[in-house]
Amino acid sequence: MQISGVGFDYGMMASAYSAVSKGVEMTDAAAENIASGSILDSDMGVEDIVALKEGEIQAQAGAKLIDVYEKTIGSIIDIEA
């Protein structure tokens, strides 16, 4: 079975954008919980801080994947031209 280049490209980019989007959503939700002051339990505060960092890392990883993808495609286009 062979995967077309377009299908591979779309899958990779969709995954990268999804990772960025989910990371930003997670970061926003955790930041909202922290900022609202609705943290009643110290464990809950720790969970929000961990979620904040996790969201940040997930968004950065997705952004790095997009960057690498764009550089790779640019290199392939340069080689083929």
C-alpha cells in the first residue's frame, strides 16, 4: 500500500495544527482556573500548574513540527527545481 504525497502532507499538517490548538486550549483553561482564584485545594493548584506547562509544551511541539515540515518541503522543492 502506498500513501500519496498529498495525503501524507495533509495528515502531518493536520496533526501539527491539532497539537498546537489542543495545547493552546489546555493552557487557556488552566490559566483561567488559576486566574479566577477558584482554586480551593492545593492539589488542584498543582494540577492546573502542570496542565499549564503541559499545554505550553504541546503547543511548542506542534509549532516545531510545522516548522520542520515547512523547511523539509522547501528543501525538496529546491532539489527538484
